Amino acid sequence: MLALAASRASAAEPSGEIAENDPDAVRIGYRRDASQIDKRTTPGYADGQTCMSCMLFNRKSGTSLGACEAINHRLVTEGGWCKVYVPAM
């Protein structure tokens, strides 16, 4: 259990945001900057899709981060994207 906690801590940015190379982030294809995604190599991505416009994103007050329901409420950036994206209503 300690090893898992240590590996998660080392795979997070200083802000608490999940790192792209974290196993949870890799599983959902998380990218911290959606504007850098190449649509030719990332099936399912469409212009304008970001964590901020996703139903699974819950913004953390006063920051550009939010908790993502797809990865047990770990922090992602509002400008990010993943393959679990669900458009907000």
C-alpha cells in the first residue's frame, strides 16, 4: 500500500495535478494541454474539447485544476483532455 502511495506521489506535479505518465492518466489517455493534441494520431479528439467542458470535471475553486471523476477525483488541468471525455450538458 505504501509503495502505491509513493508511486502516485512521484507521478504528480508540484501543484497536485496528475502527471501524464501516471498509470491512471495513461489509462484514460490524459493530456494536460488539449491544444497540443494531434487529431491525426488521437482518435476521438475534436477541437474545443477540454476537461473544463467535460461532465466528469469538477473545478477546484481559485485554480485552473479540477477533480476528474474518471480517475477517482485526482486533479487535472481545465485545458486538458482524455479519451473518457463526456460533453457537459
